[in-house]
Amino acid sequence: MSEMILVYTTFPDWESAERIVKELLEKKLIACANLREHKAFYWWKGKIEEDNEIGAILKTKVELWDELKKELKEKHPYTVPAIIRIDVDAVNKEYLKWLLEVTK
């Protein structure tokens, strides 16, 4: 397994997604983020909901997981945010080197 992880989360709108991602970048908790708009279907308060969301794939190193998760929980606009860690089995060495250099 590499030293890199991906963290997946979603936001209700572009404004909150971009604001929080930029804060995480400034704190060097992530090296990079990819944002995509998508349609979400989910259970909430006993019924199926349907909304547009912004999905975020955050790229960071494994030792920042706890701090990143804490920051996301504190800043996230959702009551129950999805903050999902995905362990990276392998990554090209050039990308990993860059990621390790730009994060704290």
C-alpha cells in the first residue's frame, strides 16, 4: 500500500465545495481535489430524496487522515456528511513524490 489516500465527500453546492477545498489546500491538508456535479438519490428522514450535489475526490497522504476528517466534520454544511477514506494500493512514484512535497 502507498502513503497516499483518496477521501470522497459531497457538498450541496459549488460555493461550499470550492470554499472548503480551498481552505484545505491552504492548510496543506490535501494536495489536489477533483470536483464534479452529479445527481444524488438517498434516504433522508424516512423518504427518498433527490438532489444535485458536488462530489469531491481529495488526494492526500495517509498521516493527514485524522486531521482532514476533523476539518471536514467541522466545516461541512451537511448534518451527516459522507467522509470516506479510500486506501490507494499503488500510485506512480512521480505523483506520490509531488503529493508528499506539497502537503504538510
